[in-house]
Amino acid sequence: MLFVLDASAMIAYLRDEPGAGRVSEALLDPDGQCIAHVLNLCEVFYDFQRGNSGKLVGKLVRETRLRETRQPELRDFLESLGLLVILRRICLGAAAVSCLASLAT
């Protein structure tokens, strides 16, 4: 079964908030695959980076068993994005465009 995780589900899981159990069930389903859109991952990274909990995002990337062939680059992208939003105080969308543009060069 395919499970699509949005940012609120991932944040609930990482913070052990209501709904975390359902996300945990999806992550542990041996026949399941969890996926998330990169912008949802960016939102999660930003939320935790802002609170200096960026290490938790690594946990999420590992536990969702992302089948991203460029996983290290995804991690770098998320980190750059989160820092750009925090340090330059620009919106997530503008930061994403800037980071994606830098990947194209």
C-alpha cells in the first residue's frame, strides 16, 4: 500500500502528537511505502530547523525509507532551504525556487 505523508502528519509523528500512531503504523507496514512531496519535507525541515531540531528530520528521511536515488542531495537541499528561510526570512516558495535554481547550475 502506498502512504502519502503531508507535513502535518510528519510533524505529528516527530513530536509524538495526536495522529503519530497512525503515521507509525504506515512507516512500519512491511507491505507499505511512504512517500512525501519534497515541499512537504521542506516544510518539516524548516519547522524543526527553526527550533534547532534538524536532526529529527534525518530520522524521518531514514524511517520513511525514501526511495530517492539522490537522497544525500535531497538532505543538502532541505538543509539549504531551511537555512535560507530562517536566515534571510523569505517565504518557503521563494527559497525553494532559489535552491532549485542553484541545483540547475
